[in-house]
Amino acid sequence: MGTPAPISRPRRKRRWTKWVGAFLIILLLWIAAIAWAGKTVWDKVTKVDAIPTSGERPGEGKGTNIVLVGSDSREGLSAAQKHDLGTGSAAGRRTDSIMLLHMPDSGSPTLVSLPRDSYVKIPGHRKNKINASFSVGGPQLLVQTVEGATNLHVDGYMEIGFGGFASVVDSVGGVRMCLPKAMKDEKAHINLPAGCQNLDGKNALGYVRARYSDPLGDLGRAKRQREFLGALMKKMASPSNIINPFKLKKMGASGAQGVAVDKDMSPWEAFKVMRALKSLSGGKGQSIQVPVADTNYSTPAGSAVLWDDKGAAALFDALNQDQSPNVKP
């Protein structure tokens, strides 16, 4: 008997193996590129000492609480950009918006606006408008003030200035918003028609800053800020932006100017914040404002916003227990 001929493997199986190997190599390269883009952007973000480490602080409750701040920082803006955005040339160390994001251990997030004119106790100082804490003592005193006013333990801090906000909006090609009526505000440098439209960085900045043209003043502005923030995060987190490492790097680098986070925050924690804000724009969770008793409360610091003590306490107690608060938007 002759020697039997060797059995050859089907060529189809070899091709399949090669395709799997090529796919895995491409996948690893893509993951590496995403990691490279993320690290490059994160390294450009300013790290600040925002979380208090001493003194009396509220005990840790359930979930995670992040203070989100929109400041009037002009850092990184040229004279031409300041003129184009209508920001003025002040050095800038005030808050245009203050929000508290609660991310529960399980369930949907809650975003709460704290009006910048809220009349509260500032640690080490007398009562004043809440944004005065930022002007006097920066992020750490603001966080201390928020903790004292809400009795919630703050776990993280994120801040974005004028330049970073406008740049990131432009980097994603603008954000679509639907205006129920036209908005004209000379101080915010906008003249927007009613209806759905794509807002570029300049108009978006004016849209979230405008309050003199809003019948509800600062409260109306706070509602627009929450809505726009959710829409922006949804646009940023779209697959076309996230899966492309070069677009991700460009988008992040544009927004990194004027962005600050507390020094202990990790990129993963920052990503979870973005994911929570995106889910709010999709109708998951609540986007609300702290209950208010008086929007024109007379104080030594001028007209201020007085919280509804009972309603505010119920809201923050519910968040501390990871319960859904019963508050109107």
C-alpha cells in the first residue's frame, strides 16, 4: 500500500483565521488611539484643589454628588475672541451658573440648578449670594458653601469658562435648540429667531448667559442652561464623535481651555459625569431647580434669591437617600 496523501486544511478556514487576526489588530490599534486621544485631552485640563479636606463636612450619603460650574473665565481667549464672543475684558472670577449633579448608586441622575444669587451662609463669612463664595475663595470655598447649604457631601468638581464652552460647541458643529419665542439680548450679544436652529459657539454662549431678556430672569436662564447642557453632552457623546479618535482629540482639545476639575477626579469619573448629563437629555432622570420662596429677597448684598427651606431640605434629603425628589422642573 502506498503512503496516504496528507490531508490539507480548507483554504476557507485559513482565510477566516487571517480575517479574525486582522480584525483584532485593527481593534487594538483603535482602542490604543482612543486612549491616546483621551490622555492627550485630559493632560490639558486644569486640576484644582476644590474638595475640602478639613473642617466639618456632611457625612457621605448614597450616590455621588458633583458641583458643576460655568465661570466667566476668559482664560485662553485672545482680544479678538473676547470681542467676537462679547465677553468683555475683565479678568473673570465669578460664576455664571452653579449646578449640582447627583448620580445615584442605581437609577437615574438628578441635575439641580442653584441660582447664583441664592442667599446662603458662606463659611468663614456672613451670609451672601452663593456666587460670592467663588469670588472670595475660589472652587474650594464654593464647594464648602454648597455642602453647608445642601447638607450633601460633594465628591467632585468640574468648571468650564467662556472660551472652553464656545470652543467645544463649535468643535461638534453646533447644537440644535428649539426656541419657543425669539430672543434678543444686547448684553448677551444675541438676536435669535423663534423656532429650531443650530447654535454655534458664540450664539450658544449668549443663549445660556442671557437673563435680562427672560421674564423669569436668573431662574429662566438656569432652566435654559440645564437644557442646553444635556443637548451638548448628547451631541458630544454621539458615535460619530466618540469612535473617531482624531475627532475626539480635536473636540476635547477645543474644550480643554478654561476647563478645570478637582485634582482627584479621574478621566473615568469625568466620563461618568458626561454620560449622566447625556442621559438627562434623553429623558432619564430629573433636571430641576432648588425650590425658591422669593426671587427678589432684600438683603444687605442686594436683591437675592431666597430658598424655600422646607422644600429645599426635602429635595436634598431625598438625594442623600438616592430617592427620586418630588420637585417641579
